[in-house]
Amino acid sequence: MVNRRGPRGRYGVGDDILWANVYDCAPSKRRSSSVSGEVIMSVTQPQIEEALRSITDPHTDRDPVSAKNVKGINTDGGKVVVDLVLGYPANSWRAAYAKQCEGIISALDGVESAVVNVTSEIDSHSVQKGVKPLDGVKNMIAVASGKGGVGKSTVAVNLALALSAEGARVGILDADIYGPSQPRMLGINAKPESRDGKSMEPLHSYHLQAMSIGFLIDEETPMIWRGPMVTQALEQLLKDTRWDKLDYLVIDLPPGTGDTQLTLAQRVPVSGAVIVTTPQDIALLDARKAYKMFEKVEIPILGVVENMSTHICSQCGHQEQIFGEGGGQRMADEYGLPYLGALPLDTRIRADADSGKPTVVADPDGPVATLYRDIGRRTAGRLASQQKDYSAKFPSIVIQNS
């Protein structure tokens, strides 16, 4: 019998015996301290889960338990090991997240040490009704603006590179048939090859798989095509390219809400869209139109990115909101959309893109690249919170006549 005195209550002097019996009858819930011989209650799985519920993942705005990221909890006396699996890439953030979770668990009574293993596993997510997912591509993310001149293509390529830097397999499709810019931004001058005479191999740059009409024509050749030819060319670029096991295919849409966007919405399996705008009211008017278009065709909006939010002087570093302030945040609040982040008007972003080496690869540890990676994780995190697509896991049924 354990010599431990419990608090006195209605049981009077018999409390000592009562508390001793409670501890003796629950050996699986206790451990002995080698220092004092004191019996201490061991931590339980529900206690660990409750502690983890107090942590909010900034990329999903959910705790790891409700987000179903917790895949295993093992306890051995006072030693705790937890396995978390994120639904989005997070190479540059996993260690910090693991440390935060370990700190919360270590604060629980009965815990001597805590180890949290954080990994990522990217699944396919549902697309529009009546549209079949594309082979070799788990998820498509459309980047749209509704208006030209807001830096959408620069955001698109850096978003793709950021997702790749975080650990995903990523491709980019330049859907702007009239004004393709990705060949210049990615520094690609080659033409795609065909192994079977029917499909094209994507070109590669900075670990991205890429396809653009700009790879097939001279840079200065204008595309004088009517709408039907443009939409057909877009479908061919998308479906005739042999994408190789992509987690994400980022689609750089042309500005506006015309034939190309409608084709994308009705025939291309898009998992979600990102809207790029500047803070000024004129740009926000067109960004709202892009939101309404995606809403009508039932493509989820993953969030809003505010580009050119502040101008950073290259000489003194002074920041000034020359296009206004907070426009992207206001739009996100108005429609209940996630605000993915803001990017500065920085001459280095323009220079990096023009030189064929976008900022995420030109200065991977710099402040601007960090912003792009944050936006990339938030974008993928929002997508991870959506309904998954399990069609690829269903067996194919083939009926043969004997």
C-alpha cells in the first residue's frame, strides 16, 4: 500500500486508505519517480490531443487534431512521440511547428520528453462537377487577376517556385496565348520535344515543369487568333503535355474574364483559384469580377494576394503606399475570403523576373522570397482543407466479352 495522504473530505480519516487503494488499482496510469519515489499520473492520449487543440496552424487556421493531421501518439512512461502529417508542403516551417507542438506537450504533467515528427503528404482535391481530373496532376491552381498590369504572372511563377522550394512537385502552365511571359521569366529558350508524335514533354527550369505557347513560336511573333483557336490551343497545351507526377500545376491565366477563363472553368479540372490585385480601387473592381466568375462556375477561391502593396525605395529602404493601402484585405473581408498576404513593389522583383531568375531562386533567403513562401504555404494549406478526390483510388471495372 502506498503511504500517501490525500485531502480530507467527507470520508474523514479513512481518506488515507481510500487514496492508497485508488493508486494501487490503476497501475497502468502511473509511473514512479526515481528521485523521490512519488507516484505521478502518466499523461494520456486525450490529454495530448487536448493540448494540441490549443495550437492553430496559420496556413489552415485549424488545430492539428480537427485538421486530422495527427496520425499517431505513442507514450512510454513519460516519453511522448507524436506523428503529424500536413496536407501541404512546408519544408521551411516544419521544424518550427514541431518545436511549438513539443513545447505544448512538454508542459503537461507526467511528460519527461516530447518528440513531434512533422511530414507532408499531398492529396488530390475535388474539382468542378462533370470535369475529369488530369493524369499526372493532383491539383491545379489558377492564378487570376481580372485586370492586366497587377503583376499576376510574376506572382504566379514565384508562387510555383515557392511551392517547389517547400517540397512539392510543381509545374506551371502559361495560359496567356496572346502574351506569354513565362519563357522569359524562367529563362527557357528551347522547344518541347515529342516522344510519340502526339504529346509534348514539358520543359524544365529550377525544378519546375513548364509549358507555354511561347515555347512554340518566336518571342516577337504575335498570335493573331480568334477565340475558338485560342481555347483549342489552351486545351492542347494542357492535355497534350506529359506532366510527370505533379502535386500542383499553377496556371497563369491571362487578365480578364473572357473565352480563355470560361474554357478553363468549364473544361479544365481546377482545384482552386488565387486572385491577385493591387490596393487601388480600379484594380479591385476587376478583381471582384474575377471572384464572381469563379463563384458562378463553382471553383473555390483559395485567397487574395495583394501585390505592390508598398513601394520600397532602393536607395534608403523607405516604404510608401503609392497605390493605396489595405485593398486586398478589404476585398478578402468583404467576400469572406482568406487573405494570403501582401507583396511589395520592389525593383529587385522586376529585375529578377526580366533576367530569367525569379526572386524565389535569385535570393531564396531574402525577405521577398520569404513572403512568397509564406503565401505558397497558405495557398496550399487552404487547398488541403478542401474536400479530397478519391477517384484515382477506386478500381477500374472492365467488362470483357469472352
